[in-house]
Amino acid sequence: MHRFGRMFRLLALLSIAIAAVAVFLATQGEESPAVHSMIAAALAAGFAVLLGSAVMTIVLLGARSGHNEIATPQIHEEGKDE
């Protein structure tokens, strides 16, 4: 859990940076952008990156720790027979 927390904090900082870039890019096209569109762009980009990075972190740590083999023993036993 400690490694997950450390990786997730770094990825949360990455999602904040990507949300800031998304707001910057959304404001470049218009002279006076609406506040609601800037908030929506920040939340959408930040949440999408945060959710994707959380799922990939869980998959990565599960594969490294061996939890995937414990959860699916039948699949691994079938592959050994062939």
C-alpha cells in the first residue's frame, strides 16, 4: 500500500498539471472564455488522467506482487498443460 500511495501522489500531481494545460489550451481560442467551460475542462482532463493512472497503478502493482496469479489459478494451470 505504501508504494501505491507514493505512485498515486505523483500521478495526482501529473493530473493537476495536465488539467492546468487543458485550461490554458481552452482559453487560447476565445477572447473571454466562460468560467464554467474552464472549470469543466479542468475537471474532465484531471479526472480522466487520475482515473486512468489509478487503474494502471493497480494493475502494475498487482502484477509485481503476484496477486494476479492468486486470483486466476485456473488460467495459469491451463497454460502449463499446453
